[in-house]
Amino acid sequence: MSSVDLAAALKTPSAPSAGSRSSGMRNVVIVAPHFPPSNLAGVHRARLLSQHLEEFGWRPIILTTHWKHYEEQLDWKLAKLVDPSLEVISTPALPTKPIRIVGDIGVRALPWHLATLRRLRREGRMDFLLITVPSFYSAILGQLLYREQPLPFGIDYIDPWVHVWPEAEVKFSKAWVSMKLGEILEPWAVRNASLITAVAPGYYEGVLIRNPQLTTSAVTAAMPYGFSTQDFNPQHIENVPVTLFDPMDGRKHIVYAGALLPKAHGVMDRLMSGIALWMQRAPELASKVRFHFIGTGKSPIDPKGNNVLPIAARHGVQDLVTEHPHRMNYLNVLAHIGRSTGVLVIGSTEAHYTPSKVFQAVQSRRPVLAFLHAESTAVDVLRESGAGKSLLVGETRLPTSEDVADALHDMVWGPYDPNAVNWNAFEAFSSRSSAKQMAASLDEASRQWESQMVDQ
């Protein structure tokens, strides 16, 4: 991994050369402000795409930020899952110590990322620029470069940029200001984009409504994070300790690993009410079950920012619940769900949200109980595969406490045979399949771009 000479890279860019096209392989520079050893969930988008893109004609180059500028806990085991042959360029960023003026990594690294992209273009090593967001402020890199000299670029939405969440409804709050900035910056950032992609269609549909010119000027496509069976290779996780529970203590251990989204609090409340009802119905059976929540706190780095325990306490089931509120290293999460009795997936009541963790949960070869929006792509595949059950949620819809209690009982005490699961149903959701779709989108966006340049 190399850093950038900022002064040299800030020079005016020259015209791009043919680059790697002479060999039939083209370069796509993927901007991922966080990348392993960062343990944030978004790092998996660039990591998983980069595993397979070259198979479909696109050589990935990752542009990220040096790990010493990350504020979250580092995950060096995750970094070992990155192909050592992958070119990763790590740049400096503004520090957050001793004074934290700006926290967002996209803002802190922006000058260095821009400088690096200019250098790569001068060297003829960038046939396409793909920016993964968040950090949302990184999205402006494409337009900044385009204004200097047109180039094909795309923005990949891991989360929607402009949307309303509870904190953003408080005027003049930090979240409200962030939302307003997004309303101003996003139209400018996407103006000349050749490609708009996302982990699910709902993540970019709002972008097209707000910027209707993109429906004709840009290629759009959606593909999930995808799962990698390589991540579950025994050599990666068999020696990783399970620290939150003892798999051999005779109890049934149910695990949820992931953030508790703002519009998932109602779902969590209903889950706890279902646990409470189950305790009333079958206290002897339910008392043998423990529920473990990982990474559900107010902040990925706050070990005391519990979100779940207060909800459990309201329903009187706190003795059955443990919460590890801050983020846990990726392979540690896989070890916990792989040695659990069953895996929970807590989705959001927002229609656009399709949790990628569904496919991670399924690969644990444990029964899955998922709380999903009816429009989630994971609903049908869970049903068709026989890997788990979905309880449907929505803005005005939650499962009853009775439905939750019944589903929990079935997951813990019902039959589950991983050999009976239709694993072929998940092939379309593999990281290889997602990379294939991304490569096809890059191909089409490049063709359209070249055609537009000829016309001009």
C-alpha cells in the first residue's frame, strides 16, 4: 500500500492515454474512503467487488485512506481477506487529534484523493472512476475531475444520501445540517455521472426522481454486497474465540450482528415483546435461550452506548439479553453466528432498506429469522431456499407479539437441516454475481460515454 505525493499530484492533468485497453483489460479506480483494516460495514462493498471484477475485464485499483487516520477499531484479521495482489493506494488525511475539527473521512481525505485521481489519470491508469458512498462527500470527486476534463465516472450508493431520518427532523441539528448539505451537493455531484449503482434499487430511486436527466444520461443498476463463501473458510474462523457466550453451556444462543437503524427501533421493540410473550407461554423452554446483540449501539466505537438493553428492560426480559454495543471485528462476528443456535436479521421499516447481512446469516448454516420489509429482495429468496423465515415489517406494519413468539419457538426448537437448503437460490446474491453485474454496468456506461464523446 502506498501513499501519495500531494504536491506532485496536484499538477494540472494531461489527457489520458489508452492505459490498459491495449491488453483488453481496463482499470476501474474504486474510491473507498474506508477499507480494511477498517471494521466499518461499508468496507465490504469494495472488498467483495474487487475479488472478482478482473474476471470480467476490469482491473480494480482501490483508492482509500491510510489506516492511521481511521477513528474506529482496526480489524487486521479482515485485512488478511484482501487479495495481496490487489493494488491499494492509501492516502493521508487531516488528523482528528489533538483537535477534531472534521470527523468525516471523505472530507478529511478529499484533497489527497483528488490529487491521486489526477495522477492516475495523467498516467493513463484510470479508464473508469467508481465512487462508493458513504462517505457522501467523496461523491463530489467525479464532478471535480469532470470540470477539469470530462471522464466517465459513477457513484455507488451503499446508503441513500438524501433522506429523512429521525435525528434529521430536528432543525439546525448536526443531522439536519448534513441532510441539507446533501440536498445541495448531490445534484451537483451526479450531474455528469455515467453510472449510478446501489446495493438495492431503492437506494438510488430517489436520486433519479430528484435528477430526472440521469434516466437518459446514465446507466443505472443494482446489485447486493454479495456474500463470499471464502469468508467462512474454516482456516479463517475456526480458531477465532467466541467471547459473548459459551456454545457448550447447554443453552440456546441467538445472535444478531449489525447496526440498529433509526427506523428499526420499533421492530426491536416488537421483538422484545415477542420474547416476553414467549416467556409467559413457555417459561421453562424460553429460560434456556439467550439473545446476543452485537454492534447495535449508538456508535461503532462506544462500548457503553446501549440501544437494545433499555428496550429489553421495558419488557422485563433483560436477563435473557446481552448487548455488545460497539462494533466487533468481522471474523469474530462470523465465529459467533457460526456457533449460535440461530441468527436474527433486524431490518428497517423503510422500503429501500435490504440488509446485506441476510446472506451472511444464511452462510452460517444456522436457521435465520429475519424482520424484513415486504419489498426486500431477501424475502423471496429466504422462502424459496428454505434457509429461514421472514416476518414482514413496514412504515405502518409490524408483526404481532404472537407471531414473533411463534417464529422464535420454531427457530430454536424446530427442525433445520442445512443439507436440505436450496443453496442454488443464493447464487444470484454471491459477490461474484454482484461483480459480474457491476462489470456489465461499467461496460455499458463506457460504451455510452464513448458514443457521447464521438457525438460531441
